[in-house]
Amino acid sequence: MKLKDIFITSAFTENSVWRQILGICSALAVTNLMKNSLIMGLGVIFTLAFANLTISFIRNWTPRSVRMMVQTLVIASYVIIVDIFLKANMPEISKQLGPYVGLIITNCILMGRAEAFASQNKPLDSFIDGIGAGVGYTLVLLVISFIRELFGFGSIFGIQVMGDWWTPWSIMVMAPSAFFILAMLIWHINTRFYKAKV
């Protein structure tokens, strides 16, 4: 499979969120602001890509009996790098994201890609698969946060775009709104683009 096809498959065709319903906890938790969603998404892309790369490199020397533990350790190492970077360079965003950066370790998308792809494919293919899965995840976060921030705060990336006439919808600031937006997004994409396959 070509690298382009690997990317398109992991990012869109078999998107982990709208096709496999994975990683939705953070999708519901950090999507009140687009900036937070973008930073979270970039952290996941970095972790996915380099974790996949590392796991693929060592796949032939990793005993099956400890494979899951090794994968978790590799993922945790890259998450720690992301966490330290955010605390050092973006302390305010780090506080806003809170424990959700650390919870990237338990994100089903990362373990899923490590087990389903990186442990069975070449390093470069695995690296591209990680980037693709991360980009697909980030796109979902940005779509949800765009709607929530626009209607909940009247802004996009913190820039006010609604006038004084706009009354913010308080429901959009609360977590349940993310659940409903995600559900409608999954419903729309699956019925529109995967109808023939259902």
C-alpha cells in the first residue's frame, strides 16, 4: 500500500472516531475551545506518529507476552514529552487541558494503532499511519470545538466574531453539547459516505 493510501485510510476512510468510535472521551472533554482542541490534537499526532514508529522498529524483538506493556511504555514516554513541553512553553493551556494530556496514554486510538498496524508493518508505513490517525482525530476535535466555541462564546480561536446582538448558548459550554454534536457528526458521516457499506 502506498504511503498516501495509508494516510487517507487512517485519517478518513477508517477514521478512529467516526468509524470505530474510539478516543471519544477527550473529544467530549477538551472541545470547548478550538485552541485547546488544536493543541490536544497536535499532541496526539506527535505521540501517535512516534509511538508507531518506535513500536514498529522494535516489533521483531518484542515478546508477545509483554507486547502490550511495551507499547504502553513507549506511548507513555512520548506523552510525557508532550506534557513537559506544554508545561514549559504553554502553561496556561497545560492547566486548561489538565489531566487530559496524561490520559492520552490510555486513549484507545493509540493502543489500537499500535496493535493493529505498528506491530505488523514497516516503520515508515507505521509513522504515516500514526500521522493519519492523529490528523483524523484532530479534525473531529476541531469540528466539534468550532461549533461549541462559536455558539457558546461567540468566538473562533478566541477571536470574537459575533456582535453584541449574540446571546451565547450556555449549553454549548457544557460537556453534554459535545456528546450531541459528536453523535450528529458520526450519524451524518456514516449515513452520507458509508451508506452502501452498512
